[in-house]
Amino acid sequence: MTIDQVSDSVYVVAGTNVNWALISDGTGVTLVDAGYPADTPLVLDSIRQIGHELADITAVLLTHAHLDHIGAVPRLVDLLNVPVYTGAEEVRHAKREYLQQITPGQLVRTLVAPGGARWVAQTLRAVRGGIGASVPTATAASTLPGGVVALPTPGHTDGHTAYLLPAEGVLFSGDALVTGHPLSRRTGPQLLPPVFHHDLARTLDSARALTRQPAHTLVPGHGRPTRLVLADFTDTVR
């Protein structure tokens, strides 16, 4: 686990090939995504490492309900009854009224990709004990804590939602726009490999829309945060 402070109140934490973020506004902490199930102890520890107690968590914001983003949520709900917010359509996905996630067959086929065998092994360890995880308490909210603004970004999942912190120019893009992945051979703003997206065309549209947001710091779900003007990368999103 590594923790990087990218603005006055935002910390980005790298877990098992996935990121979550912490927004500390002095009165509490908002968690953006929550790693894999096996990352749960790391998520809890990261809150302490930035000087807060678990009781300081005021909300969890989910970009989407894939297993690598909801891992610690069941534990936090059990411990604190913390509210969990996501996009209106993603609420249904979080409650597992349907599932839009890479299938076991697709997972096996990634074994032949460069780096695939290692990534699959790491993923299987990271989801252990949490394959059936869901977030039955997830809700949509018109007003989010700390001045965060929700940005609908469908494609990766139907209800995928990015978040913008306008006061600090920070964009939490989830998996709509990333800067790297173990199955990718390059770094910098890009889409995840096609196998991960429910609707690739809509994902591309959402990614292009995100590059036009008034932000200078990109916090992706995968890869390193980037402190550059996003508009410069509009043409690099493929």
C-alpha cells in the first residue's frame, strides 16, 4: 500500500492493482471506492495513516460496484453504518439486481495476455472470501459531502459515476479513464482493456467528456494519479 497526497485534502491510496481515495476536510473523511475484499485491512489502515479514526468516515462514494471497488464497504457498513452513495442506475448494480462484471471465462482468457497470468493470480487472491459481495444499503444522493459533484459516466458499467472536487480541481474518474493497468503496456490517460467494459463505445464517450472537466489532477481507479491538464490528453484517449 502506498499513499500520495495530491491536493490539500485528497489522498490517493494504491492497493492490489486498484486505487481508492480519501478526502479529509478537517471534520471527517469521505472514502471514494474501497479496493478489493482482501484490501479491507489496508483501507481501514489508510484512514488511520492520514490521522483519522474510523469513526471519522462520513460517507463512501462508489464510482461503480465491481468487486475491486466495493471490497471494504461491507465491513464499514457493519462497523459504522456509514452511508454509501453511487449513481442512480449503479444502485441497482450495487444491490446485485444484475451483474456487469468480467466473467470467469473472460478472466481465464486474459491469461495469454502479457502480464495476464500474474494479474489473474493476484486478482483471485484479492477477491477471496468476497465473490458474492454486494452493497444493499447503496443509495443515490443529489447532494454529496464536501462539495463533491457526481458526473454520470456510463459505459464501464451502466451506472458508472465519476466525481469532481471543484474546489481543488480533482477528478476521481474510477474506471471510465485510467492511467495504467497490469494488462496495459503503456501509462498515461487511457481506457482499460475492452474486456472490462460493459459498453466500450459509451465508455469512450464518457472518457472524452471527462477530459473536458475543469480539473488539473486526475485520480483514476487504476494507475498513478496525474497532475496535468486533462484537456491535453483528449486525443490520446483510445
